[in-house]
Amino acid sequence: MPAVSRKYLVGLVGPDVLEAAEKDLFHPVRLDLDCCDAIEIRYDFFDESVWDSLSERVRHVVPDKLQIGTIRLKRDGGKFADERVVERMDLWKKILSGKQVPEWLDLERDCLSDFKTLNDMAFPIGVGLIISEHNFERIPNDIELETFADDVKRVGAQGLKIAAMSNSDVDCDRLYKFAKKFGKKFQMFAAFGMGETGKVSRLWSLNQGANLTYGSIGHSEAPGQIEVSIMRRALDQAENMHSEMEILAFLNQF
């Protein structure tokens, strides 16, 4: 399945961001939302009683943005209790029963056993699935990365995301190699490093085969995350930046 040619800058939306945007048409957070190509609705940040209405609320604020719905477990950097993972299928069902639904849902790799059940609910209404992996210790080696891609292709998911901790200036080279080899085999593909030495990869990965990257709105939710306003400025000048060093020089201005 060919990749989507458009590149997406994704901004994370939680209760503070959404409520501020809803209450004030001129709130600065709306400028951040305008910088994004897509919105990640972090359902795990919201009270479960409102989950079925969140997509509709976000679309009212930013009607032209692609949506990715995520219930991130604590072990993957989220707020949804790990021990409640068995309850998530009913919650996904609640999300997909809303008047509006995200175009994509994000499911962790270690929950691949849930893929078929979730896909059977999502696919008929045009919702795709992104399989994600978060490694807060290191960037996997080449074999591990290829195994991940093979697992995602095997189940038939249309999207892949890996965010892994970078511990050196050359760590992300493995992710770039991975993106060049597998990026075009998925509709949505993200492969970037976390941490200080991973910052550049959030932008340079888009030059290496990825079409999906993530930035922060307000405070950062992941190590090394960059504000969406800065990322948008960098992406708008991408044609003038031909190396990681040039991107780093740009980021150092801020």
C-alpha cells in the first residue's frame, strides 16, 4: 500500500488545549492548532464520560485537520492504567460510535492481539490503524526494526510509528535507514528519536521517508518534543535545509 505523499505535523490535544480553544476564538492555542496538519486526540487525558464526543468537539474547533485517536497506556508514556488494558476494546467501541470519529486510531505494538477485533470495528467506517512502539531506553537495532515492520504488515495495518530514545548523535541513523526502506510501504509512517539528540530526527525523518511527525502544544508530553509553532517554521523552510546540521542550527535559534 503506497504511502501518503503529504507530510503531517501532528499536535497533541488534551483537556486544557481543547477547552481553551473552545472558550476563546482568539486564544493563542488556536495559532498552535493552525500550525498542525493533524490532531492527536489523547483520550487518556480526558474523562471517559466525554470520549464519544471528543472527535466532534475537535472538528468544531479545527474542521480541516486529520484526527488520530489514542488511548496511551502508562507503560507507553500515557495516563491510561496498564492493568485496564482489557477494558480498552469497549472504550474504542464507544469512540467509534460517536457522531464524528477520527480518521486513524493508534494501537500499541504489544497489543497486536487486539488488532483484528479493533480493525473489524474501524475498517467498515473508514478508520485506519497505526501500530506504535515507544522505547524509552534505546533505539532498536536494524533486525528489531525490520521485525516490527514485518509484524505490522503481517496483520494488515496501514500505519506504523516508532518513537525511541536516542542516546547519541548517530543513534537516529538507524531510524533513517528504516524509514528509507519501509516508509513507502505504509500510508502513515513515523520514525524518530526522543531525547535531546533525537530532536533533529523529528524533522529530518520526513526527509528520509517518513510522512508523520509529532510536536507539542503547550508543555511537552515526550522527551525532546518540539513546539508545533517552531516545527511549522522549520517545515516551511525545509527546502532550504539540506542536512541535520542545518536543522539543528535552526532549532538552536529557539
